[in-house]
Amino acid sequence: MRVLVATVVHRSDDARIFHRQITALLDAGHEVVYVAPGPPADHAVGERLRLCHVPRSRGWHRLGALVAAARVLRIESPSADLTIVHDPELTILAGMIRSPRIWDVHEDLEAQIGDKPWIPRPLVPLARTTARAIVRFAERRFSLLLAEDRYVERLGSQVVVRNHPVVPDRVRPSEFGRVVYVGRVSMGRGLDALVSLGSILGGTCSVEVIGEVDPSCREAVADVPPGLIMHGSMPNPVALDLVEGATAGLCLLRDLPNYRHSVPTKILEYMARGVPVITTPLPEARAIVERHGCGIVVPFDDPAAVVTAIRSLRDDDLRTRLASNGRRAAAAHFDGAVESLRFVAHCEMTASL
């Protein structure tokens, strides 16, 4: 099977697109043509993986990226057995895609409007209406693949392939001295709390942030305290290697509609890498941490409570117990290999229709 995979919004080394889905397709023996903004830096291009570079859809480059993607889809899709798009804006190109089509829905498009500070407040209702219209348009033209079970409530009965991590056989033990955050960096995801932690903890425990900073937040990290280390974006395997051995993994999401009923992937990644979790009390995050005894729940927007939680992990027995519980739960309940099999099976079925 030859699969055309396209994104103009996500980085080419996006964990879900590249490290989970494309890797699963290649492992199953399929051929992939990957349309994305730049080559994945940590993966050699083999005979069954071909890359097509397009501009990234950001700022004034959005239209140019869409035009470039349209050109590639028009050329490549007739010879593909299946096309998978990962961005809402690419769904409007449905008429140019001459193969069975899947839209992989990463987020609740309407709900995530609340975490886009660049949208002027008076335009938020219009943005939500537009988001609903895009989804309705796409539903009629694509098979939908959902990243979370909760999307079924809004989008109906669809196939769900969850963002579950691969659980390594061995990891470095958690030690006291540094906490980590992995993921997109924005105010809605707790950037101001991370900066506060760097100031409060100082040299006693470093705060390492791994991920791309939203353009609207770059000024906020222009001058960070010495205790805060901004690594920037890294390939997912490199980022997860840095997670290993940390005191805790942070998930400080605010109480926003797009996060309220999501399962934060970073929590599962921390668990798989043997690191205790410190999370805000979003329902799904709280449920996982409390059910499996793998971390500490702190109030929203309360850096002092996060500091208290971090300092409690000086206790070797507590830290080791939380880390072990998380590893065990990740292997038993959140195995990425199972999701990869479901993904490949759905792709093969859709291509055969």
C-alpha cells in the first residue's frame, strides 16, 4: 500500500504523525510519501519513505503553504492507495485528492479556539462558527480518525487511535535535581507557572522545558531565570531520553475547554519513562494519576503548590514508588503498540473501500 501523508501545520518530526503513524506504516511494510515542512532530522529516508517539502503554515505564509500542499496532493494522490491529512485547512482540498481520504483529528477544533490568544476576542464567535463549518465539510468528504475518545461525542462514531507511547524495556531511575516539561509551550499550557518555578527553585532543582514556544509567547521567554532551561524543540526520541531520570514530569495545563476532557499525552510519556507526574486537576489527568498512584495533583495556576510537590519528591521512597506505579500502568493500559496495530488496520481497510 502506498500512503500519502500531509501536514503544513505540524513539525515534520511530530510525535503522532511521524514517530507513531508513519513508523507503524513502514514497519508494516507499506510505502509512505510524506508532505511536511522540512525533513525529520532524526530519521534516515529509506526506499519506502519519500519526503516532499512544503512551507510551514504560519503567519503570512499560510496561503503559500496551502497552495504548495495543493500542488503536491494533486500530483501525488492519484498514484496513492490512501491519503491522510493532519490539518483542518487541508480538508478543503478534498476535491484535489484522488484516493481514499482520512482526516486525522488531533484536537477538538472548536474547543481549541480558547487557546489561541492571537484571535481578537470580538472574532472568537466567528472563529468557532468557522471551525464548526470546516468540521461539517470534512465529515462529508473524509473518513475521520480521532486522537481521543471524547471527540466521539462531537463527531459521532469514528475510529479512535490514541496517543499512547511505546514503553521501553529499561529506563534510568528518577533522581532529585531537575523537573521536565515536554510539549508545545503556551500560556494555556502553563508557561507563566514554568517561569515562576525557575525563579522560586533557583539552583536547587532545574526546570527543563522541551518544546516549541508559541510565537505569541516568545517575549515571555526572552529573559528567563537561571533555574529555567529552554531546550526548544527536539525530535521526540531525544526529548523522551531527556525525560528519563528526572524528578518529575510537569503537566500544568489551565482549565480551558480544549484540555478539560483530554488525556494529556505528556502524562503517559512521563509514566512510560519512569518519571512521577505533577499535574493540574483536569478530570482525565487527575483520574489517571490518582487511579494508578503515579504522581501528585496540584491546583490550577498555583506555582507554590507545584514547588511543594517537587520538594516532596526529595523522598526517595515516594519518588521511586510513584515512578514504578507509572511504568507499570503505562505498560498495562497505555501501550502504543496496540494503537499502532489499530491504526494500520484502519488504513488498510479504508484503502480497500
